[in-house]
Amino acid sequence: RVLSLELNKDRDVERVHGNGINTLDIEPVEGRYMLSGGSDGVIVLYDLENLTREPSYTCKALCSVGRGHPDVHKFSVETVQWYPHDTGMFTSSSFDKTLKIWDTNTLKSADVFHFKGTVYSHHMSPVATNHCLVAVGTKSPKVQLCDLKSGSCSHILQGHRQEVLAVAWSPRHEYVLATGSADGKVKLWDVRRASGCLSTLDQHNGEKSKSSSEAANSAHTGRVNGLCYTNDGLHLLTTGTDDRMRLWNSSTGENTLVNYGKVCNESRKGLKFTISCGCDPEFAFVPYGSTIAVYTVFAGELITVLRGHYTAVNCCVFQPNFQELYSGSRDCNILAWIPALREPVPDDVSEKSLPQQHLNPAYEDAWSSSDDEG
């Protein structure tokens, strides 16, 4: 299904945004509702389900936090995320230096966290049962942890030297967090530990680099602006402005040395890419200019390029129940990429009249009931 993804002619996503779309998230409970955040601060909530049962339909916007809303973000929304355990709450963060917690039913802001600098990225753990921490990456090199229970930014992780562009909790260990920074480093943290930092990923796996000018222990030789765990949490995929994508063993911190070739990446802020779920092999969907490049995660093979947007793609999100992909772009459009269905055999053609020669003998039906043999 993933290999046959194509721009769906029968499905549109209602166009509400008047500015570029930076971020998308589909709630993990039903996989039915999607959030989008735009560069004008607007947030829109869509229903992806086809309620008309017609083959052609438009995913409707159910509601939005528009420019006239009292709690609207003043500047670009960089990240939206559903509360992982139910759809009654979602979060958004913005260049206006805030993280907002929203009540979905009233569409009002229930809590606001303020920061000293621009907020690039935030993330809630998809698996945490013992904490309600939101990790926040801002213009400060310090990673902030906001506790939804107490409403305070209790915790700070120190170790990066420049702004933190991407944060991602492990889907395997609820206390493990990965952060990527403009200093070229990716750090793994255990937020229970006083020192915090478990490891700093090194693209050379500890072997001394040939040129001494390269920073020791860096994951990329450019800004690290994207992080995504595989669904089992065993590997971490990172992107950087060195036009490289790297796959790491998340328990040993080792660079697996998968070569994806040149992955053009000129984004000055966080890059929102995604990994498929429930596929074998797993695929990475990476915004690549005005297209989306599809790679096999473990072989590094560029499988296909999805073309349909007019300008830069900023984000994509995977819907695992139906193996669908949604992407948001600076062109104000959200596109739905749906697996192409194989042409069905018309009912009036019996199978016997179809040419048989292409059937491999190994696949022929060799089953017989004992009655025939009697």
C-alpha cells in the first residue's frame, strides 16, 4: 500500500489556512481527527472520516482557532500535538514564545507556558504513564520540561550550546528523550537522572575524525533540525542541514551507517518528517523541497518521490490504520496521499476465462477435498 501511494483525486482536505502549514498531527486513539498549525498562528481541526460514504469527499474542518480567537497564537505555530491518551486535549507551540494546552471541546486555552525565546518544537511522550512532561525546544540551549500536572516548568536539561530545534520522546522508554540542536549534536537524556544526559551521538562512532576541524561527538556537521524514532523505539532517524539523514541504534547510540544519499535540507527551523507504522520494511517520508521523498529506513533506498505541492513541504504525518499520508506546505494546502487500489476484475468475467499462463505453478490451487478422491 505504501509503495502505491499517490495523490488522491477523490479526497480533498478543506482549505482553511491562508498561510503556510508548518505542522500536522493525527490523534493516535482513533486515527480520525487531524490538527494543523499555520504560519499565521491559526490552528484547524479536521475530521478525516468519510461520513458521506461517497467515493469522492472532502475532509471537513470541524473548528479552528482563527485570527479573531482570543487565545490565538500571535506568530507562527511550529508544532501541534494531540494529548496521546484521549482527544479531549491538544497542545501547540509557537514563535510567540508560548506553549498552549487546549481543551478540544471548548476550544479554549486551558494553560499557557511562557518562554524567553522562540519555541521551535515540543513533544509529549506517547507511552508515559508516570509523568505528564512536555519537552520543549527553544532558542535557549536549555531543554525545558513542563509538567502538565503542576503547571510549572520544573526541569531543565543542560548540555547543548545552541538553540534546540527538535525534541522527541522515546516510544519505548517513557523517561528517555532525544534532542537535536543547531550545535550539530543529538543528545539522549534520562529525565530522572540528575546529570540527565545519557549519551551524545557521534557520527564517527568514536573513531577520530580525519579533519580535526570537525567538532568531536557531533551527529551532523550542520544544524540538527529533525528527529523521529522508529515505532518500536529501537532506532532514531535524524536530519541535518549538512544534507544528511542518519539512522542510530537508540540503545547503543551507534551510527548504523545507512547511506540515504544527499537529503537536501535548507530549513532554518524544525523539519517535521515521519516514519511509517506497521509496514515491512518501514519507510521514512521526508519533506524535500516541494516534494516528499520516500526512503526505506534500514536500506536507505530512495523508493519514490511524491509530487503535488507547489512550494516547500514543511511537514508530513502518517495514518497507520489505512497507510495514508498527509502533507502540509507553504502553498497553504494539505494533500492526502492514498494507496492506489488495484483494478478489480469485473464480475461478468469468470476467473476461468482469464489467461492462466502467467500463474506461477507454485501458486496454483493444489487443494482437493477427499470426497472427489473417494
